[in-house]
Amino acid sequence: MSELRKDPISGRWVIISVERGKRPTDFVSPSQRKRGGFCPFCPGNEYTTPNEIIAFRPNLSQPNSPGWTLRVMPNKFPALQITGDLNKTGEGIFDKMNGIGAHEVIVETPDHMQSLSTMPLKAVEDVLWAYYLRLTDLRKDRRFKYVLIFKNEGDAAGASLEHSHSQLIALPIIPKLVKEEMDSSKRYYDLKERCIFCDVINQELESRKRIIYENSWYVALAPFAPRAPFETWILPKKHESGFYPPENKFSLLAEILQVLLKQMDKILDIPPYNFMIHTSPFYDEINEYYHWHIEIVPKLTKIAGFEWGSGFYINPTPPEEAARFLREAKI
């Protein structure tokens, strides 16, 4: 029988449709194997992109030229503009402000054919450092309250270019989904004086049913009420409210992220996916109630009328099964 499951953090309900129970091979999605061709993100084509904000250049090559291992630049077609004032106003009962923010692209590797799951582990660690450095810099702009870091991998996940890259958008407001998580976590903390994420992690580590992979600092698990098949979260085992490098290194986070992506590539044939980093907002970065994490969502099903109309998600793969398939993947 199908189950209705409630996510303890967001309060969102999902339907685990076991009658539709799907194995990895039952999902038909276009493999995200690289095709090649002209690419503005490849070395030698730096003239086609905005000037870089930062770049990792081990041989100290000139800015906006080849010789880099990672580049960060403004998005050529930004969702929000970096210059200007917010100018918050009202129009009757409607609120609005200028579209002020920052929209940046992190080109993760100079090699067009590589991805986060195949590039050297040190390069994955460099990507995480780039995220942290940009968060640290954008925090200085008092117009911004939040930076959302995300990755769209593959056409079905919203990527317009196949060269491996991720993005960030700095916002003058807290995203609704993040605010819902934070409000729920704060209520739980006020009631029990404990972090709900920490309680979830401890319970999952004890039961082991939805644990996929872990190392000494992080754990990857299938959430109890996932929106999509093979949705996975990566969380620090110890309480951390903000995204930062513990012991001044990201090596263990890079390791668990790459292992998980390799497992997904193995059993889902290099699927399109989105990932998002949810962290505490700038004004409340150090707290006892919220726990930063990465959410990875393969694009294996479509959002249709029922989901749009109800806010429910229908997931044909129980998270316990998804976790087992991923655990058993040979990489």
C-alpha cells in the first residue's frame, strides 16, 4: 500500500507510491554524456564571457586567459543585477523592490569532458573552496541576506551548457523554502532545545535504513519523505549552522560528494540532477537550531498537475530502496 509521509523539517507531505515501485533501470532519462563542440567555458574562449571575479591559476597566468583550473565570473544573462538600490515600495497590497542581487557562474574544470563525479578529488575540493570564498565576499554587501549555491547538471535539470559548472545567486531576501526549514527548526529547538537535523542524523545513523555513505565528518542519507526518487542529503555529523571548512579543509566533503555522484552515475546512467546548498542566512550564521546541508535531486520524474495543484510530490521509489541501491553500487 502507498504511504503518505511527512518531512519532519519542512512539514511537507509526500506520497511514496510503492505500487509504482521503480528500480533504477525503470527510469528513462537521457544520459548526460558529453557531446563536445564550441563552448564559452573552455580554455581559449575566455573572451566570450564576462571578466572573471576569481580564478585558481597554479602557474600564475594572466586573468581572463587560459591556464586556470577553476573560474568564477558574473553570469552573462543574470537573473538579478549587482548595481543599484533596492528601493522597496508598495503598490496597494503588493510589495516590490528592484531586482538587485549577484548572479555568478563557477566553471569547475577546464576539461569539457569532466564532471564533479570524474574530475580529480582535489578539483572537487577546489570547487567547494570557491563556493566558500564567494560566500565570504558577498557577505560584505549589506544589501544581501542570503546566497543560494546550486548546480543544474544536464538539459532536463535546466543546464544551458554541458561544460561542468554551478551557480550562485545572492538575494536581498531569504528564499521561501529555506525560511520554511528555518522556521520549523526554530520551533523544534524552542520546544526541545535540540537541533532537529541533529536528531534526524542520530536516528538515521542508529537505524541505518536510509544511510548511503558516511565518513568521519559527513553522512549521506535518503530523507524519510523525499520529493523525488533517489533524492539524497549530505549533512555534517556534528552541528554546523553555516557552510564553512571544518579544520580549514573541504577534503572530506569533496570525498562524500564525489562518491555519491559516482554511485548515482553508476546505477542511473549519468542522470541529470540538481543540487542546492542550504545554509543559515548572513544575519544568523551561527545558531543552535539550523544545520546546513546539500540536497541532491536527480531529475527522473516530471512535476505535473497534481504536484502543482496540491504541493504534494509522488515518489515511486521508497527511500529505503533508493539507499540500498546506492549503497550497493560498485564504483
